[in-house]
Amino acid sequence: MKTPRTVVFVCLHGSAKSLIAAEYFGRLAAERGLDVHATSAGTEPDPDIPPHVTEELLRDGIDVRGRRPRLVTREELANASHVVSFGCDLSRLAPPGLAVERWDDVPAVSADFAAARDAIVARLRRLLADWESPKRAG
């Protein structure tokens, strides 16, 4: 049995950008019938997901109530098919040679949730289009 590809999304606190990315990635991948998995984590995780992030995601039909941000691990980075970082340095955790795609210019979620979400979803669509292409399949 083939193991699904995994994308790890990492932001500083693991409670906003990486969470939004992982949740929408899962939704968009399912719509395309892709066997891929996404996780979210932080390098300095918050104790909780901010209420406004939970509320906005609920409005979009995504329920993250009861979840907590968590610390990214070296092992999950090593086992990932793809790693995306939102403005945090993974050099101390990342195994040698790990390619990290940086999405550092995504707007702050605290300033404008909709703008951040829309920027993330647009990039996710491009990423998934790459994953659907024959050269990345398998």
C-alpha cells in the first residue's frame, strides 16, 4: 500500500497561517481526489488557536475547536513530501538538504483574516496543480 504524500505547513505559532493552510489544503485535495495529507505546526506554538481564527474558519465550514497548536518536529520534516514555511527559520530543525518553500509574504492573519486566507488558498491551488501534474504523480 502506497503512503500518501504529506505536506507540513509551519508558522511561528502554529495557530493561524499554517493551520489555515493545512485545513484548506485538505479540503482542496479532497475535492480533486488526491491522496495527500497536510499537517500544521509551529516553531514556538501558542497554547491555543486565537478565537478569531476559530470563528473565521467555522464560517468557512472548518471546525478546529478543541485543537491546539503543536511543535514541529525534525522527524515530521524529514518524512514530509513538501514543507512550506510562513516566515520562520527551520534551519536548526530541518534535516540537511531539505527543501523548504517559503511563503513569507502572506499578510498577517491578525490584521486581515480574509486577505491572508485568500493569499494562502491561491498558493494552495497552484501547489495542488503541480501535484496533479504527471511529472509529480507517484
